[in-house]
Amino acid sequence: MQVEVKDIDKLFELDGYLKPFEREIRRRHGVLKDWINKIDQCEGGIDEFTQGYNYYGLHFQSDNSVIAREWAPGARDVYLTGDFNNWHWESHPFKKLPFGKWELHLPANADGSPPIKHLSEIKIIIRNQHGQLLDRLSPWAKYVVQPPKEANQGVNYKQYVWQPPAGERYQRQHGRPARPKSLRIYECHVGIASQEPRVGSYDEFADRIVPRIKRQGYNCIQVMAIMEHAYYASFGYQVTSFFAASSRYGNPEQLKRMIDVAHAQGLYVLLDVVHSHASKNVQDGLNQFDGTNSCFFHDGARGEHSLWDSRLFNYTEHEVLRFLLSNLRWWHDEYNFDGYRFDGVTSMLYHSRGIGEGFSGDYNEYFGLNVDTDSLNYLGLANYMLHKLDPEVITIAEDVSGMPTLCRPVPEGGIGFDYRLGMAIPDKWIELLKEQSDDQWDMGNVVHTLTNRRWKENTVAYAESHDQALVGDKTIAFWLMDKEMYTHMSTLSDSSLIIDRGLALHKMIRLITHALGGEAYLNFMGNEFGHPEWLDFPRVGNNDSYHYARRQWNLVDDPLLKYKYLNEFDRAMNETEERFGWLHSGSAYVSWKHEGDKTIAFERGGLVFVFNFHPTQSFSDYRVGTNWAGTYQAVLSSDDTIFGGQNRIDTNCKHHSDPWGYAGRSNFIQIYAPSRTAVVYARISD
């Protein structure tokens, strides 16, 4: 199928500064079209090409014979071994096929049963060009498990055949919910979702955590660390088995159930996918699978990520594209994921060209030799494939560069992502909390950071990243309240100015980020209630402790602790957005930024938002501009007692607009703006 760039003029209507780069934009999409045409001509189309898992790996036939296939272009010989042949490494050789492919047929046993059973352990044996025999896990393995310590079998993962009887396979009970217009994402990690100091499970997450997420008003979960990773402390970003759901939390059928339970609650489910790099782990991962340093990766320096100590994919290789695109298709078709957050997009686009983290906004940084166009082409192919096969899929780019066209459709000449992460926002909040007292905050700079995004390219706003929760850094709650959280979070304890300030600013920061920062909102698990301390996975440095690798739900469930206030505000904030839909209502109009008063006011989604960040000053009869005449009433106040506030806002009070212009708007209302308080007003009548 041809990929036509039929709507490219829309790009230049949205951003005239792109016009000088039209030739480069068209050239990039010419490369994309060439790849699509090549796939159509040689592979039967994108639909067949992206189902490589139906060709490679282990496949049981209707007569109970088994076919195994692998791609190992650098191998001299390939063998299959396992408990089915008493671990004779060379007794079952593959036949060499063209283009580096290998194939093995295993007939059914004499009694008609398959030669390899469900949960049989197997390995791929590679003879390299030097004649050495190397044991490997199949890149297409569906289920790999690390032996328990008590088994005394080492730490390397083992591949087990996952072919359960029909009666043991999970059958979906629920269809996918409708794609949310306003995306409110709960970023989560199954392993640390347990309150106990251990690894949580898929079943526990489905039964205990999904109801919490639903109650909080989120309509989407973004699940981290699902693709198998040998090193737990990598947070899932050093993937070793791309087609295997992490066995730490349970088996594949249990993950399918977890996603089905989330769908039953009306939650979209996104997978955190890592295609920007892969673990260097040879025994458990893709690295040197065929006995060479290339195969799935570039050889030499271009195949190494020095900062992450990992391998970089060769996106120009036909079979690598098949592997990665099929991987996306696999998680969608087999597990029913609804979309993806693509990790490390900025690194993919700029790492091999030596561009650092900083971007000036000069468009020359986004075009020409500055960009790794092989990576860019892969991302375009991935988005083209996913949206063609499922128009309801959601894709999010982890991108800090601000690259133009990244979140515009492929037919316009864009790369096709639906959203990008607003990565500058959490950086700004941490900068302010670390370097300035809140009476020094620059209101104009806050607004600029929250609104500085590409027109008509959707952004996911978030106040703090999951990385800030890791040991060595601090969450917003910990920056604000630190050690006081250990002594003054009880509703029975003496009042604390530090806690009062922390609760107030925590709510305000999250609401202004939610309302002004993007077209979607994201929160990392536990941050909604100000989870204290840090996140630290078990490792040698902490004696393999799980004490900090968990979420302390007991804190928010205890009615005598103030964590409940932040949790309730988070829920009310999401419910207010669900009611009024500001995330999908277009951009906000900021009418007021006052440095002396430390106030910000803006309109969005038919609402008027007023923030007073001043530490001590409250303002009576404060004028706030609005373009909509009528009567207004507060629908959300961060100062409500249910949110730990002082109840200084009368939510029953009606505010009638005056038809005189103010702050660039045709009307204004007069309100009370208490210090360190955010209030949302809705028009209740004309």
C-alpha cells in the first residue's frame, strides 16, 4: 500500500517555519514509502510482515509436529536442545535457509503426542564461525524464568515452552473500552505495587490496584517493566526477552487476565515499550545471539550506547525491522494492549550523531545530518503500521527535543505519534523546589514552561517523573516536606508550617500542570498521595532488600494520616476534568500572570482557573477576566477541608460577571483568592 503525503501543506499551515525544510520532510517520507513498497512487494504487505512471531520461534502443528525457526545470519550451525532430547546439544540441527534463516522440523512422537511439551525447557545452540558452541535463549521466546535462589542453578534465565492446554488459556471476558477523549494516565509497575516487601503479581494488581486506579478517576494505565528484563533494578529499561512477559509477576495468562480486568473497569492499557536499545546481557538477551557482535545491532561504536551501557539496533536491517514491528504487533494482538509509550525517542534520533540533551529550538537541529534518519524511519513505520491496523491505538513518544512533525499523522508528512511527553515540566518544578523559595517563583516562567509546546501536537503533561522517585532523588512531596513527613502527617499531631505549605503546593502544582500543561495528564503510582521516601530496587548495595521497592498503600488508607487529603484532591481533580473535559477542549487562554501577587488565571474548557501562589497574601474582590458572561460558582477548591485545606472558599457563593473588559477579556468576575490556593470556577448560568 502506498503511503501518500497528501496533506503535507497542513504542516506548513500549522508552522510556516517548516517550509524551508520541505525538501527534507519529503525526502524522509520517500524513504518511508520505499520501505512500505519493499515490504508490499517482498513480504506480502505490512500485515504479514509484522507477524514474524507466526514464522519464527517454536510452532506446534495440527499433527503435533513442531517447527522451529530462527534468524542467525552469522552462525555456522544452529541446534535445538532441551529436556526433550536429554540436552544433547548437537543432536537436532537446523537446516540453513537463504537470508540467514534456519529451520528445524520435529515430527510427532510415535504415539501422536508432540515431541516438546508445555513447560519443557529448551535452548538454542549456536556454532560460531570459530567453531565454538554457544547456548542462547531464542529472541522469540514467550516465557523465560530465572531459577529461584534455593534451586542453586545460577542466575541465568531459562526458556520454557508456553503451550498450555486450551482449558488453561485465559479467555477474554471484556471488550476494549472506548478510546478516551481526555487521556488521564496512571503510570504503574506491577512488581512494586505490593505493599509487602516482595515482588507483586499480575493477579494482585488486577484485584487490588486496578480498583484503586479506577476510583482515582484515571482512564488509562501505562504499565512499566513488562517486557522481560534480567536485571530487576533496571526499572524494565534493559530488556532481555522482547516477546516474553516478565515471569517475576506471573505467567502470560495472568497478564492477559490483568489487562482484561482493567478493560472491564473502562481503562485503556498502554505498554512501556523499549525499542531504543537492548541489554548487553549475552546469556539472557539478544546481544551476540548468532555469535557475532552485529545480528540485531550495529557493529562497532554505532552499536553501543555508552551512557546506558547497552546495544543499539540496526534499523536498516530487514529482519530487525520485522522483529521490532512484530514485537509491537505481538503485545497488541496476543495480550490486547491498547497502545504504547515509546521509551528513549530522543536518544534514538540524536545519540548516534552526538547531539546532547540540550536543544535550542533552532530548526536546523531537527533536519539534515543532526538526526539519525534510520531511527526516524523506524518510528514512522511503527506508527504507520499500528494506526493502519488499529485506528484506536495510542502511541506516546518520550521526547525532550521538541522535534517538529513528531506528533502529526504520517499522511501529513509527520512521524505519527499521538502524544509526546512534556518532559520540561517536571524538570521545571524540581528546579524551582531545589533552587528557589516559592515567594521567588517567576509566574511568567511557570506559565511559559507549561504552555511551551508545539501547536496541534499533543503533549502529556506530568508534574514529576518516575525517575524522581528513585533513590538519590526526591519526589515533589519529599522536596516539599522531607523529614517532617515522618513526624507530622498525622491528623492528631501538632500543626506544622512545613506540612501545611507542602500539602498546599503539592495540590496546586498538580492542578496547574493538569489544566495548563498539555492535552493529556500522567501520574506515577503513589505520587497522587505524596508517597514518602524513595524507590530502591533490591541490589547488592542494599543487601537485596525490598523495603523500598513497594508502595505503602496503608498510608493513604489510614484515616488518621494526611496522605488521604492529597489522594482525595487527586481524585476530585480527575473527576472535574471528566465532567468538563479541559484536556481535549483546545488550548487555554492565560489572561493573568502577576509577579507581585504571585497569581495566575486562565480559561480552558469553559472553566476559569485561579491560582494564588503567594505564601502569605490573600486577595478579596480579586478581578479575573473571562470571555464568557454569566454567573460562576467554584467547582473545585484546593482549600476544601476534605483536601486538608482551611475552607476559606465558600463553594456556594455565586459570582456574577461584569461586562467591562479586564485583562484582555470582555468580562470579569470578582473572587476571593486565598494564599496558596487554587480554585476552579464554572459558569452555571448565562
